[in-house]
Amino acid sequence: MKITYKELIHSDIAVKNEINNTPTEDIENNINELCAWLNDKVAPHYSGPVRVNSGYRCDKLNKEVGGAASSHHLTGYACDLTCADVKQLRDIIKDNYMSDIDQLIYYPKKNFIHISVHPKKRGEYFEK
Ligand SMILES: [Zn+2]
């Protein structure tokens, strides 16, 4: 597992709809923080490839994908990840790093996890 800044701002839907999903400098810092956290904390536990389904979303992109108005994707602190073993990825975070997490949401049917490292750090876990 290795997540890049580029992956966290890329969106096929933004490209398709010609939406400029370039973050401001403040948000860029948040994305870098999330990226470093993923690579420093989670990656050492999971060797297989991990795909970013959705990372940073500008307002326009967030509306396009039907994201919540208060979504942490808007601030760059959240991403949705998928891989061959999403449950294992969830367990790595759930068992070790909930104190770094604002929200961890596991979607077993859609096979991805939503991770937010927003500084509120409420340590919330949900399954949807
Ligand atoms: Zn999400």
C-alpha cells in the first residue's frame, strides 16, 4: 500500500465533467497530512495494493457525487479506500489508530472504507 497526493485529488468524475478539483493551499496541507498518516501508520500493516475511490472534493465535485454538505472530503481530511481485503484494512485502523480518527465508516456491501482524520478526532466508528 502506497497512497500519493495525486491519487487523493484525482477524480474520474471531475475529469469527465471538466471540474477543476485543485485545492487551496490550506486544504493542500490537510491532504498531505492525511496522505502522510496513511503511509506512516496504515501502510506498514497492509502490503497489497489499495485504491482511492474518492479523496478531496471541491464543492462542485461534492455536489456532483451527492456528498453531504458537511463532508470532510471537502476539507481534504477524508478519503474512501478499497482493496482486496477491506475488512483487514478496517481492522488495522480500528485496532490501532482510532485515537487519530474522526470517523471510520465501513461499507461491507459496497466494499470500501471512509476514513476521516479531521482534527475533531471523535474516534467514531460506523458500519453502513
Ligand atoms: Zn467518504
